[in-house]
Amino acid sequence: MHYIVPGAFLTNNFDITYVAGTLTINPDTLFVSANNQSPALQ
């Protein structure tokens, strides 16, 4: 779990409201595929 700390983003175009919160990142499966090729060497 990561804590989110509100920052100071200021603009005159719109109003921004900050609140403290948390961010949870869950692990997931990563699929990787590659072509079976030889690299070109110079």
C-alpha cells in the first residue's frame, strides 16, 4: 500500500480539491513473447 500525499497544483482554469488517500497495486501475470532471431552485429 502506498500513501498518496496531495500536492500543490494551481490553476485559474478550474478548482482543485485535494484529499489524502491510499493506492494499492496488486500483482498480476505478465506474458512475454519474443521472436527467435539472431541480432545483427556490426
